[in-house]
Amino acid sequence: MGLRVRFAPSPTGALHIGSVRTTLYNYFLARQSQGTLILRIEDTDQERLVAGAIDSIYEGLHWFGVGWDEGPREGGPRAPYVQSERLPLYQKGAQELVDTGAAYFCFCSKDRLEQMRAAQRARGEITRYDRHCRDIPSADAAERAKVEPDHVIRLKVPEDGTIAIDDLVYGHIEWPLSTIEDQILLKSDGFPTYQLAVVIDDHLMGIDPVIRGEDWLPSTPKHLLVYRAFGWDVPPHAHVPNVLGPDGKKLSKRHGATEVDEFRREGYLPEAMVNFLALIGWSPGTEEEVFSIDDLIQRFRIDQVQKAGGKWDRDRLNYFNGLWIRRLSDDDLCARLEPFLPPGWDRKLVRAVVPLIKERMTTLVEASELIAFLFTDTVEQDPALLIPKKREALDVITALSRVTVLLRFVQPFAAAAIEQAISAVATELGWTLRDLTIAIRAAVTGRKVGPPLYGSIELLGKDRTLARLEAAQERLEP
RNA sequence: GGCCCGGUCGCCUAGCGGUCUAGGGCGCUUCCCUUUCAAGGAAGAGGUCAUGGGUUCGAAUCCCAUCCGGGCUACCA
């Protein structure tokens, strides 16, 4: 096979999670076919450029484990891979279309276009270019173009007929040409519009198939017309459905986090994100749903992609995140936790407690909160937590003091022996183990819930445990 | 408004004319396990397959209409 596919983001902001999904699909196909993945930067809109956007794309994609073969920083046989560095190609192409009569110079000012649209709206008409410059004799137009630098080049869309594509996911789609406007191909600043640049680049870079978001579907007929005007073959196209917000609209900032980096900082695993994202709009047709990136490379099929948009579901993402955290080795989990831990914490202790909290986390940020009690000298002890329901403060003092006494003699200070001592106290006092551990947990960790008690106590160490138990007794003193 | 796309439990989805009294997962509820919380196990609630017409012996699956939703409609991508 050896497919040549690409992803072509605009450097107009941080890497968006929706475009990651599309990129992933391209990546799966490239790898499974032992083909080529190309990164192309579409920076033809000079006004919307955002500094650092390309860095964000590189960092984000690398975090996901997505690598590519040709791109601005890695070079390649079809370089350059940044559209602003390919201007002569587009200008030459546009001129060629003018020469063959498939495109024409347009000298309408932005003001005129605005007025035109306003008038059309006032009359209740469709707002569309009125083809004012379409019929200027080509010799005259060429002359004017020399002296009026502000001109653009527009596509001369045939008056009637239809144009169609057989999309790999949406199937056969047809458009009446009468509904398509004379799209600008080359802007007055000499930059191409997307409509011209994609076609030229996809053709020159040998892209096959073109995989992109569903929102490009409506402009596909324009692209087809450009291919036709150049006399080029149209590569197979696959449009993939949009990722939607909970309200059914295209996922955007107002729905919450959408940038890759935000999820990284919130403690999400790339494995979980990939798994979750791949399953929005794609299913292998079986009941399996836990997939590594390598599984996906193997299993993904473009013809299994759905047509309907899929909503972003935080709960489901969280589920996958917890699942992938549990699948990590303890050492690996420790390494991933590193950026989320205070620098002063003893890493050996962290490593020791990781097995206790592994299945209690849905995101990486939760770890430090779960184990903070191990890294402080004292802990805040809330009497309300210290005293189990239907128990008296005095009874709790007695119980804790018994625990303190027995624990003092536990040697070595290990979970199993600690458990024995504590349950001995429960039996002796006629307490339920449940009530006793509630009090002890509150005394030792300051919290109501947490990692397994006996293991926690072992890691805390005898001295600190006894100190906290004694402090709790004083705290309850009338 | 115009063009195009879509519509299966709250959410992600399986389904491609009969095996569907519509399956799985998330979330939710209950139970088990249990030192808490999780994790794990079990069970359950939840869908007139948007609606209405066809076609057919038979339709979630094919056709048409309607409704609803979305995308696009820039010298943005």
C-alpha cells in the first residue's frame, strides 16, 4: 500500500483536540500501510498567525506519540512544507488558470464587496459574488492587473452542471454548480486562499487519500473544480465527522478545555486520550474498546468511520484515564507522576506508596492529594472525623490509646502486624473494625478516605504514627 | 435565507433486509467483596431505532416526505 497522508494545521493557536483526532486517523493509516505521514503548515492567513503555534503542534503530537516523516523541521522530498514558503508555486498556478480561462482577475474592492453583500441581504437574496469582473476581456484585465496591485484571482465556476465526489466515508455527494461562487484563489497580498493551496499542495505532495474534518465538505466542490481546471486527477477524499461539545456544536473553547496541553496538565495520559479520541467516530465493529496506539494502527479502517458527529464525554475520558493508569507499571506511574509532585517529597517514599493509590486515581493530579499525609510532620485532625457515629470522645481516646500501646511493640513495623494489633484492639474493646479504622485513619491521615490504612501506617513509620495517635487523643481531651 | 451532511438508551457505539423480544462500553441504581475510598465481580433501570408514509412475505437496515440538529456560506482555515 504505502499511503501518503498528511495533516495540515493552521498555526492560529494551540493544538486543538479535535484536530488531533483527525491527525490520529491519518497517522494510523500511514503506519499501517507503511506509508508516509506529512506535516504541512497552512499559514496563508497572515493576520491570524499566532507565535508559538508550531511549537505547540510539535509538542502536542509528540506527547501523543505521533511521529511523521516529512515536515518543516524534518524536511523531505516535497519541501518546503510551510505554505508561506511556497508562494511562487501558488502564484504560478493561479496565473496558469487565468491563462487557460479557468480563472480571472477581479478588481473589486473590499468596500464594493461589502456593499454588494449588504444590498443583496436587503433584497433578501443570497449573498454571493456578483461576478462583476468575470467578463472583462482578458487582455484588458491583464493590463489592469499590472497597474492595480490590489487585484485578486477568482475561480471561474461554470454556469451550470453538477460536480460530485465519492467520499470514503460520506459516499456520493453532488453539488449543482449554480450554487457555487467564484471563489478567490489568490488574495491581493499574493497569498493563496486555502482553496487554492490545498489542491496544489495535495497534488504536488502526492497525497492519497486526503483525510480531513467534515467541515471541509462544503468547500470540496471548489477543490474539485480546481483539480479539474489544472487537469489533475482527484485523489480519494475522506471526511471525518466533527468532535462535538455536549451541546452538539463543534467542540470549541467555550465547552472547556480543548488544548492538548491543558489535558496534559490536568493529569491525563496520552494513551487514554488516544484511546478515547479514536473511538469518537470510529469503532472496529466488535465489542472491544481498549486500544493502545499500536492496536489502533493495526485495526483502524477508514470505511468504519461514522458519519454522525460524536460528542465529547468527560466521564468516558476519565474512565479510560483510570484504566490506563492502572495498566502502567509502578515505576512508569512514578515517572509520570513526577511533574505533579512537590520537589521536596522523598521519591523513594512516593515509589513505595504508588501501589496503594494506583487504582484510586482517575487523573495524575490526584496523587499528591492522596498521599500528602506521608510528607508532612503533622496533620490537621478534625474531631468530627475522629469520632465515628454513635461513639463518644472518651471512648475514642481509650481506643486510640490502646492502639498506641500495641503499635509501640509491633516489630517489624509492617502492614500485616499492624493489622493484627489493630484488630486485637477492636476485639478487646468490642468495637467494630470499621469504627476503629475510621478513628485511626482520621488521626493518622487527617482524612476520611484514602489509601489502605495498614499499608499507609507502615509507610508513615512508627514514630510519626504514634505521634499522630497521641496528638489525636489530646485533641479530643475535654 | 441558500447549499451540504447527519439523526440507534443521557453519552460513545454495534447493527449493512430475516439469527433484533435491538448487543457492548461510559454514566446511574442495587448487591457482593472489603479497614475507608477505589478497583474487581454480579444484577438492574434506561431505546415505540427522530416522525409519517411507502417497497417487501419480512425494515433500525431500502425509498420518499416531514421534523430536528449540525457544518459551510470571508481577500479564515
